Amino acid sequence: MGTIAVRGGGSAGFSVDGTFVWAHVRGPLAVGEATADTVDEWLLLDAADGSVLARADAQAAAAGSFHLPHPTDPGQMGLSIGEGQDGAPLRWGRWDGRALAVEYVEGDLALLGVSPSGERLMTVTHDQDALAVRDTGGRVLRGLEWDAETTVPRHPEAEPDNDEALPYWDWSGGFLDEMTLIGSTVEGDEEWGEGRHWIIDTAGARTPVEVGYPVPVGTRPPTALGDGLWMTASESGDALYVWGLD
């Protein structure tokens, strides 16, 4: 089940089993034009008949957003909101059949992935400095945060004394399995050469390890597929490659 865009900067996404639609919209839902008092709303709808089961103030002013569902529980959903240069609010919703509870995660964070258990979130800061694994309450799990400037080496072709050559994380990545992440520094690398992808074993050394590919994979970030797999596209866009962990 994917996410679809909603006019006005929101999005909608199905729960993992398709029974609910979670919709992030400009609200409140009323006839007429939005005003300065209009707030973003997060709605939970019955996918069968479109009825609104619950609603909450998203406490944001979105330029865009997307949903990432809990992999097994239809009553949980992640919402990553983009406010342009103003920030990146992250919300985690829980529906118990009667009420919608929203975790307003502190800080400006983009949600990149949800682990297979649904207990871990992969995030990157709005300024792209730090990648982290958090619980669904937004707390960083011990030792599972990586500052790009200190944990990722400069691109081998970058100027050593140029501050603009410092690496930073892409707004892209995900879980390959419960303990393994894939991320990338493609955007920051592109001025210097081929973009780099990184595997992080959170149960092992916890140090980002650059992926070495046997063929050129272009300058796009990877897409995590789960089950130890991820996908890349060729530079021309005419081929897709699926890769796996050794």
C-alpha cells in the first residue's frame, strides 16, 4: 500500500491491511477557503465507506508529507511532514479502536523507514547531519546515531580543506532487516564523483560501510526493499538492480 499526494501539501496512505486510510490534509474540513487559522489535520478513515473515525491536529503547516505504515499493525502509522525551510515535523499515530493518540516527536526529522517489527524508526535530521534509529516515541536508541561529518569519510575526490566537501546524509534509506540499515550520501557526493551508499549493522560494529558494486549504479539513492534486499537504478534510468546482503 503506497502514499498518494493530497492537494495543498498533504498525503494519504493505507494501513498495512488496507482497512484504514490515514489522510493528512489542510483543515479544518469545512466549506470555503483556508484561512490563517486553518491547521493541518490528520484523519483516520474507514477505507470501506470513507467515514471519519478520528481526527487530530497535526500541529504543522505542510508543504508536503508522506505516510509510512506499521508493517503488522493497521492501527499505527508514521507521518513525515515537510515544511520547506521551516522544518520537518514527525508524527506517530496509534488508533486503539476508540481514540487516536499522536506522538509529536521532538525535533525536525524526516522518517526514512520502519523496521520489520514496527518498533524502530530510521530518521535523518532536517539539516541532513545525523542519521538515527529511534523508538516510536522518538527517542534515539543507545549508540544508534551517526553524524555524517564524523562517521563518514569525505569523498575520495573531494578537496581535503573545503568545508563544502563535508558529507551529509540523503533524505533516503531504510531497513534491510531489523538490525541493518542502508543510507546514502549521494547528494553531497555528486560534485566530487560517484555517489556512495552505506550499510550499517546496528547489532555489530555500527560503523557505516561503503557498498562496493560490481557495475555502475548511477547517482541515485538506494531503495530499501526489506528481507535483506535493496534496489538501485542505472544512471540512464533504463535498468533496475536488486542487491542483497552477503
